[in-house]
Amino acid sequence: MAVRTAGEAQEARATARYVRISPTKARQVVDLVRGRHVDDARRVLRFSTRAASTPIAKVLDSAVANAEHNHELPADELIVVRAWVDEGPTLRRFRPRALGRATRVRKRTCHISVVVGRVEGAVRAAVEVAAPATSRRRTRRSRGRQDEGNE
């Protein structure tokens, strides 16, 4: 769900570059906070057990600070409008293996970007009520249980 803001002046962004976390793992955490109110997003990140939640929380706090300082937006009215993770450069290292061989170890990095903004008045109530869309992948086990109930 794309959230409409009052304009570009009502948005602030922050970016962390070259973060030493795999982009796929960071995207899983970013998907949890996208579209949420800033306080809810902070709460989700604080209680998340994933390692990527710490740098994402720092980027979120930086975006909120940018909104307060640069655009004079109140922090209690902000939501996470957009959040994305781009792939950074990959560090290649070698690990010694048996019989004099070596294998390449890829240490991936990512760039984390978060945009926070104030929501338009009419849309604000809908954003607070509607939970952000999460992926509901059905596993083989849950599909089997649903099929049994339909017979």
C-alpha cells in the first residue's frame, strides 16, 4: 500500500551505506517496518532477534531526527513511507580447505534507506487501522491442514 504524504517537503530520508549484512536478510527486517507508524516500527525493531534490526533502527532514528531538525515535523505524526535495501559491494575472502585448496567466501554488504513522512489527514486513520501487508506464504504443512478441513 503506497501511502500519500503531503508532499516532498513533508518527507525526510536517511541512508546507511556499506552495512556488513546480507541484503536479503536486511530486506526481511525492512518488510516488517514499511508502512508502520514510527513508534510501532521502533518497537518491532527493538524486539526483533535479527542482527539487521540494529542498523535499520539507527537509520530510522536518523530519518526521524532529519525530519524534526530539517523539516520541523513532529515525531509523533511520522510514518515509514518508504524503506528499501540495495545491494552493496561484495567483499571476497578465501577460506583454506583440505588438500591445499581454497574456497571463496562472499561477505555481502547493503545500503539501507528509510523515508519517513507526515500522512495526509484523510489517509492517517486508514494507515493507523490497517496493518502493513506481510507475506503469507503457505507452507506444505499448513496447506495440508487447510485441504483436510475443506473435504
